[in-house]
Amino acid sequence: MSSPRFALVIPARNATAGANPWPRVLAAVRMQTLRPRRLLLTDTESTDETAALAAAAGFEVIPVARREFDHGATRQAMVEAVAAEVDFVIFLCQDALLTAPDAFARLLACFDNPRVGAAYGRQLADRHAPLLERLAREANYPAESHLRTEADIPQLGLRTAFCSDTFSAYRLEALRTIGGLPRTPFGEDMLAAAQLLLHHYAIAYCAEAAVLHSHAHTLRQEFARGRAIGEMHRLHPWLLERFGSAEGSSGALLRRVGWALPLVAPRLLLKYLGYRYGRRKNSGATER
């Protein structure tokens, strides 16, 4: 693909407190061999220098009230803001550090295949990340790239629709086909990927386009993340109906855990309990 027209969108809030220093994240963006036509930062009531540093780096800063932020709808609003000028949009999280200057180029090269509606890059855990976090990154983001289509659902189940907006790209034509990213407090990437698959698009995983990105979740945060996933599945029952159970999709991680199961079992159990709680009708608002 020659000179793809694309925009970069980063949602952020107090990014200077992230695991990867915000100035380094912005510097890695500036070093990319492909330059976005638009650089947008949605700033959700930051109280630090997030917005100022982004503006100095050439970003358009769009304020978003915390009560109005939505993982799907906020990103979709940015898609609509740039749709007349670009064919693709790249999403990047505020604490995802691009590891090479050709990361954008490699990710966008996936769209040379006209079947690809969305692509996402590899996530590498920081060397200080907890064991479960490192194992999860290895299970979800292997060293080999691959392509998934609707034909893979019988074998892969829910994993067919795995995607991560930590570092992802979408074909705008494909997004229009599914009505854009859905309004949701969690899981807009998987919901969009699932819809793209059901509309006969392919999802590309590009291991050659990588970011350094991991978290040191507390036990409470492990429970909250499991709960958020459970609530997403409860609010969007078609996802499990069409792709299969969430429990079945955990096999890759469990196989990776292996010998380390006694060490990570408490975190896995809390995440599972959070998931089951989230599936309950009266579980309350999603925690992030």
C-alpha cells in the first residue's frame, strides 16, 4: 500500500502518570515513517500536562467530559471527524509505546488485503509486569501474524473476534458497513471485530507491529476487569450466541499458564468471579 491516508486517535486522561512516560509515547509517534494526516487526542479532564504535551507534538486536542466518555462512542466521534479526509484510522492507548519506527507502516500494510476490515498489533509486556500479565500477553499476542475470518468461528469460538484498540487500525469503509464502533463502556474492539466478521470481513493480527504495554493490576482491578467483561457479554448476548462461550476462549491462557498455575490462581479466580458477577442482571455499572 502506497501512502495510505490515515488518522491517529489517542484517548487519554492524565497520561503523564502512565507506565510508559507520555513524552516517550509521543516521541515514538513522531518517529514513525508514515505520518498521519490528522493527529487527535481526546482529553478527559486531565489535571496534568497531557493536553499541553500533545498539542506541542502536533495533536488536535478535543476535550471530553469524564461523564460523557465512552470507549466506543468517543472513538467513533473521532472517526466521523476525520472520515472525509482519510481511509483508515489508527487507535493507540496513552501508555502503549511503539517499539519501531515502521509500526504504523506494518500495521497498515495488512489492508493491502481488501478483505481485512480491522488489524491490531502485538503487545509486549514490560519486564517488570506481574507473571500473569506476561503470560496473558504471550497467549494473546504470539510471535506469528495471522488472519481470522468467519470460517474460523467453529474452531476458535470467541477468540475469532479478539482485537485490541490498544494498538489497532480500521478500514473506514468497513466501519461504515457495521454502523461504526458501538456505544459501550468496555469491549468496543471485540464487538466491532465480531460485527466485521459477521459481515464477511477478516481480522488481521500483525505481530511485526508492536507496542510495549502491560499493567500491574491489583487484585481489586483483576475482579473489576472480569466484571467488565461479564457485563459486556450480558449487555450484548448475541456475541456469545454467535461465537460461543467466554469460558471456552480462555484455553490459550490456561495452556500458557501451565506450571505457573499455583502462582497466578488467586488472580485468575478473582477475574472469573468478577466475570460471573458481571453476568448477573443487577451487577451495577461497569468499573474501569
